[in-house]
Amino acid sequence: MTTSECIFCDRDNQEKNTIISENGVAFSRWDNFPVSKGHAEVIPKRHVASFFDLSDEEVLAIYKLAGETKEIIVAKYHPDAFNIGINEGEAAGQTVHHLHIHLIPRYVGDVPEPRGGVRHIISGKGSY
């Protein structure tokens, strides 16, 4: 994928991206296909596919922006909790090959049994 084909590199396109906040290194946006009210993503401005390819400066800036975005989500939607996740590689479900960190608000009663959280990504699997 080239940067001209990347939805996140086209961040100023308001039809594709509804920006929440940004800093010099990253921006946050509302997810176009939210799994819950307030589902957002935090994305580096540099086109990079993997979390493990971020510089220390990028990690810190993204972490700070994630906290700021969380506060905006809390003020607007009043969630009870969050799942925070990265789909790192195609086998993990990454379809846009530009790193994006999901901030998924969770609400009491949104699923019958939330215990285990991300451990239920692979259905039917137990501990290894």
C-alpha cells in the first residue's frame, strides 16, 4: 500500500476521517466502523505499519494522545471501561497497513460475560 492509497495518510479528507485531536506526531479519529459508541483510533502521522517500528518519540506522543482521546470519549459517551488494541499483521486482522491503536469503550451489559476480554478474540481457545 502506498501512502496515496492509505486512508490514514489522507487524514485531511473529512469524508474518510473525522479527527478528534492531534499533536505533532499523531492524530486520533472516530472509527468508521465502530464496535461501540465512541470507538476511536490513535494513528501516527508517519506511514508505518508496525508498532515495533515506532521511534521512542512516536510511542510517547501516541501514548499521550491516547490518554487525551480517552478523556474526550469519557466526557462524550461515559463508558464504564476500555479495550485497547492493535491488530499487528494480517494474521492478527490488520487490513489497513498503517498502524492504528483502537480505543474501544465498553459498557456494563454490552456483552453477557466480558470476563477474559481480549482472550476471547480467538473463539474457543483456552490458555496455552
